[in-house]
Amino acid sequence: MSEFFHMGGYAFYVWMSYGIALVVLLGNLLSPILLKKRLLRELARREQRSRRP
């Protein structure tokens, strides 16, 4: 098991690339969700503003 995690001396680069890929994938997943929430709040605020006399 130790040899698997050591990966022949390249463990740092391999695990770092896995980590960076995970961060990028999570960013690609969360970015549109957060953008949608922000846009919906902005539209609701504009609609309330337009309803004021």
C-alpha cells in the first residue's frame, strides 16, 4: 500500500494533479449554481423596484 501512495517517486506530482483536477471540476460545478442564484436575486430585486409607485 505504501508503494501505491509513493508511486515510484512521483507521488507529489500525481497527487497534486489529482487535487488540481478536483478543484477545477468543483469550480466548474459550483460556478453556474452560484451565478444562477445571484441572477435570480438580482431579477427579483429589479422586479420589486419596478413595482414601486
